[in-house]
Amino acid sequence: MAASDEERQHAVTLLEYMNKRGIKAQMPVVELVKEETRKPLDVVRAALQFEKDVTANLEALFACSDDAHMQHFIQHEFLSEQVDAIKQLADLVTQLERLVKNEATLHLGMHLFDQQLLSAKQ
């Protein structure tokens, strides 16, 4: 939940900046993806792809802007954090890929993985 709150705050920050600069902007509606139960590896891979897509969009916005102030804002408010998020998710994908290879220890591995995620939140 904290990650989704952070992403929402990023959107609000960008919209506030655009409004401050006189650019009329509104927060788009994002529809929920309703799917059946998915495997943890698939979910983390989807999250990783989403972060890569967001980064690509921010980089495109950066590249098409001839406004140095806006470029600075994008780079310092978002791009550095995106690199960290992609690295973190890529590491999780690697860990999960290793876990699912061994059926004999899968349940124990998933339990330890969950414990690691829970301790990282605290």
C-alpha cells in the first residue's frame, strides 16, 4: 500500500508542478486490472515492466522538453528514484526465479521471501 501511495504522490507532485508552470493538466483515471490469482513471479515481473514504462515516459518527457527547469525537476524528482525502483524489482524477480526452480523447497522459499518483504517495510 505504501508503494501505491508513493506513486500517487508522484502524480500529484507532477500535476502541481505543471499547474504552477501554467500547464493545464489533470490526473488521468487509471483502471484497475482485475485478473485471476497470479503467481508472485508474474506480479513482480508486471510491476517491473510498469516501472520501466514509467521511466521511458519520463525520459521521453525529459527529451522533448526544451525547458531546463522542467528537465531538472523531472531528473531530480523522478528519474533517480525510478532507477532505484527498477533495480529493487529486478532483484526481486531474480530471487523469485531462483525460488520457483526448486519445487522441493518452493513453499519454504516463498515463506522466507515473504518474511524478507515484511522486514523491509519496517
